[in-house]
Amino acid sequence: MLDQVVFVAAVTLLGLLEQAYFSLQVIYARRKFSISPPATTGHPEFERIFRAQANCSEYFPLFIISLWLAALFFGQVLSAFLGLLYLFGRYRYFHGYAQSATGRLAPLYFTAKVQWVLIIVAAVGVLCYLSRLYLGLDPLTALSQLK
């Protein structure tokens, strides 16, 4: 079984490391601008870094759940590839936002599109599995035979 999820597990691990990296950047920014917890305001650069990390953390559960559902019910290779695209986009988002508020926009739109593709792939996978299990129909096979 593990060979069927190892790529997605590796992407998950990369995602965890990315989240840790974002958190460390907030710690470094707090030190750089002398902003002690629990304060979340101060220097504009700190505020952008803090918001970038918070935004990435807010979307991380949605990403992980859709990544694993897509992998388990559709396929790990496509899911892992989409996961890597998402993580790359979030990295660009974080650093773009750290530079300027508008620097976050292009990576934000990119990661939103990748996230929706993951959700759709997960939904198709789950629905096809349910169809095979309870209706005895394989919609993907039926579509491929229409050619």
C-alpha cells in the first residue's frame, strides 16, 4: 500500500517543511522589527510576512485533504504533481507578499486554480469509486470507450 501513496507522502512532507519555513520567517521578522507576541501589527514588512504565513496556514488543511483524497481515489502521480505545483505557487505567494501586497496576486490566482483542480480530481475519483462500488458502473471506462 505504501508504494501507492509514497509520492503524495513526500509532497505532504514538503508541505509541512514549507509551513515550518513560513513560521520561521515570521519569527525572524519579529526579531528584525522588535515586535513581541502577541502583537501582529507594526512595521509594514512584518505585517505582510505575518499575513502571508497566516494565509498559507489557513489554506493548508484544504490543500492536504484534497491532495490525499485525489491521490487515494484518482491517482497519486497526478495528485503529487498538482501538489508540487501548489507548493511552488505558495512559496512564490509568500515571497511576493513579503515584498508587496500586490506581489501576492499572481501566485494567489495560480494556487487557487491548482487547488480547484485538486478538488475536482478528488471529487471525480470519489464519485467514480462510489459508482463502481454501488452501481457497478465505471464512468471513466465508459467515457474512454465512447471514442
